[in-house]
Amino acid sequence: MKHTFESVWRTQLNDTDWNFSRCPSAEVSECLHWELHRERVQIKNSGKFPNELKYEPTAAEWRSSRFLCNRDETIPQMLQRLGREPKGKWVKAAWPSYLEKRRRENWALIETPKPMSWEWLDIDWGSYFYQNWDDLYEIVRTLPRRHLWIGGEDQVEVCPLSISWNRRDEELVGFFRDWLLQNRPKGDDDRPRVDEPISPAKKKGGAGDPIRQAKTKLKALAAWRLLQHYRGNRVKAYAHIGAEKFLGRQFQNASAWSEARSRLVGWSSEFDPSSPSQAASRKL
């Protein structure tokens, strides 16, 4: 196969860079996300991982960034704009494979993240106001209005609720649903209009199962890295120790290698490491 280019896999390809058979099924999505991120980074950096410093914000800076960061603005840029001295630290960015990273962690159990809907309902309001009082006061002082509209990418509005706990849960849910219908921003007050997002598609089974799809994509990524290592020679790539067992018989055909390459281009665009929903890449 032709049309390969300079990549980090030409000179170094560890077993954990392509053989993802040891990745637990519960973590294949996180594994795929991180590995595609590594792929994009090394391609954009002319076939090598960048030797750069990465800013690790403090917990307070991270919370403040949810409301004060402009779109496409980094936390250091936000702090500079606000005239604040950074409290975090700069560390050298590391690019280990997902399996190597998890091995270093002794495969510690990954906590299942709470639904995003819990983020505000579960917040410690006392600590939140204590740590962000200056920011909130500045918003209220400069933008006097009834709604405490934070905005940002998530279009956040702070709405402390008064809950009568002697009601049944079904009643409280019904009351809150009615409140949402009445108070969702319609653009007729000091808040911008925010329409309800489209309902997410139902989970698919069989070939459409997310875990199964992630495993298929990891195989394609493995095939592509093996091809890079052997400079486009699919015969040598398939003869690599363990490749036939992990990739499967379909890669005995030349078309499978070409298809893996073409699909990889489309799949890599599905994963944006700067997205708040991709928590795994922020942890790695």
C-alpha cells in the first residue's frame, strides 16, 4: 500500500500502541478516544509527539473556567485576560498509550462519572459561593437583572431551588417539569433564546452497539499503525507478531487495509479532546 507518510510509528511501535486486546470492554471507548487523540497530535506535529508544557489548573481555576472562559480560550489565556496570577503548574505533556497509562495506574477502577445533569444539583453551594464570590458579585454588580445568567458554552443560569421534601418524588419531578416549560429561555427577557436539544438516538444493539463499534475502530487504528511501521507493506504488517490474531482474517485481503485507512480519517474527526463531554482525554 502506498500513500503513507512520516509518523512516530515508523521508528517506534510498542505492543500497547496497536494491540488493544487487553483493553477491558468497559474502557474501549475511552481507549479509542485517547488513541485517536494521540494519532492526530503526532500527525499535526510532523510525525512526532510535541515536547511541550501543559498547564494544570487548580480546582478553583477549573470551576471558574466553566463560566468565565470564552469559546476557544484556554485557562491561562482566561487568567491573563482577567489579570489574575496563575495558581496552577506547568508540566511536560506525556503521550503514553492508553494501555500503558492504565498499567501505571495498576488498572485502578475508573469511577463512573455522574450524569452531567447532576453537576449543578449536587453542588456544594456554600463552598461554591465562598470560592467564586468575587466573580459572581462582579456579574451581579455590572449586569443588574432578575436572572443570574452565566452563559458560556453550556448556557448556564444559576437557579437555587426551594424543595419541599415532604412531597413524593413523582410530584417534585412533575413540578420541575412544569417549571422548565414555563421558564426555558425564549428570548423575550434578558436571556437569549435556548431551545431544547433534540432527543438522543436510542442505543443500538448488534453491529450498532457502541462497544462493538469502538472495538472495530481500534482494529482499524491498529492496522494503520502497523502499516506506518512497515512503510505501507501490508504483508509484513500482517506478519507482525500477534497481528493476525488481533486483527482477524478479514485483513488477509488488501481491501481491508485500504478501508481501515479511509475510515480512520472520518473517525478521528468524531473525537474532540477539548470537548467537556470527553472526560477521558482530560484525565490522561
